[in-house]
Amino acid sequence: MTALQRRFDPNFSRVKRSIAEGTIGETIVVKLCSRDPAPPPLKYVQGGGGIFKDMAIHDLDMSRFLMGEDPLEVFATGSCMINQEIADLPGPEAYDTATIIVKYREGRTATIDVCRQATYGYDQRAEALGTAAMVMTDNMYPNTARVFTGDFVGMADLPYDFFMSRYIAAYEAETVAFIDSIESASDAPVTGEDGVIALAMAIAAGLSAKEQRWVKLSEVLPALDGSMEGSPRLRKRDRLSAFLRSLGGARTSEPEPIPA
């Protein structure tokens, strides 16, 4: 089971349920926001692959989860707006702020903004616009208390300041789902394939930011059940090995497509 815990968060899962039940009609646009309270240490960023892999990968997966299908193309841009200590690191490691657009079939899009610093606290929100309605989440606070004074009206406390406290309910639900899949000998709700596709999306975003162009997911991950244009249908067990070979530049024969 892959640890993409946001799929189990009560807020995000409620958005997914509204989409799945048809409440909003056909999904047109998904918007995701992910902002950390403060930049991580330099050692965390160095060698970690950059903001698309160590941070936005969760939002990229969430866009796919909410859309309910595989992405086609990615466009991304990044900059160093907060922490100049990382400005000279290679590639996406030099970014602390980024915007990503993920294109799905029939022109549907997901827009993601990520930043390593939001002075007001941890900020995680989602919105889905459909042909019939919209569903969205607010940011999470430790409580719902509000203060009303002569010069201030608002939440009594700031949002959560750490992902472990923000996603405690998600971690609990994820653990229960994992145990249930073991006891019932059923497939895990989030598979290794989901993790591979999320990583491919992050790699595509990094390539897009570097070359300033749309990057087809098929450039990074050649086949996903034939859902990508021009991709052969591969056996599930072959997808991960094909992806890892492409990362390592290994020159090996391609897995055979599944017979029609």
C-alpha cells in the first residue's frame, strides 16, 4: 500500500464522494492549494528531488484521485521566492514556490499552487467545479472558535502548523484501510501503481519547469492501461519495471502488450 494519506482525509474524501455521486455533474476544473508554515531545512531539500517530488506529489495524486482518471499532460513553473539558501540548488530543488496545470481528457484541468511558506499556518484546500455545482473544502483549524472584538473578527487560533497534526484523522483511516485489506486478502485501496503514476507526474512537472513546455505523461511513463494516447496496454507487473528502467536509462526490451 502506498502512503498517499490525503486520499483518506475526511475533507478531501468528502469532495471525492460528491464527485462520485454526481452531485456536481461532470467535473470541469479541480483546484488544489498546498502551503507549508515554514521552509524545511536545507538538508531536507538537498538531494530530495525538489518541490514537485517532496511536496506537490501529494497534490498531483489528489488531482488524479478527484478526476478519477489518468492525466495526459503537465505544465509547471517554479521560482525561489522565500528561501534564497536553496536558490543555487539544481533543478526543482531551487524552487520554493510552484504552479502546476494538469490536463485531463476533453480539456479538463487541475490547477495546483504550492509554496514552502505561509506565515499563517499549514494550508490545504481543494475545490472541484462541475457542470451542475461546486464542492470545496476550507482550511483546517484546531477548533471552530471565533473571536469578535472591536478591531478583529476571525478564528481564535491559527491553522495547524504541522502535517502530522493536520492529517491525524487521515493517518488513522489509512491504517484501518491497510489492516482491513490484509484481513480480507483484498487489494489495497492505494496501490504501488498509484505511487508510480504520482511520481511520473512529479517528474513531468520538473521537466516542464525546466524546458517551459507541456510534457506528455507518456514521455515519462509509456503506458497506463492504454489510457494515454498511443500507449500500448502493459501488464500491471510490467509497468513499474518499465518505469524504473526508463529512469535508469537501461536499454532493455519493452514488455509485450496484452493481446486484445
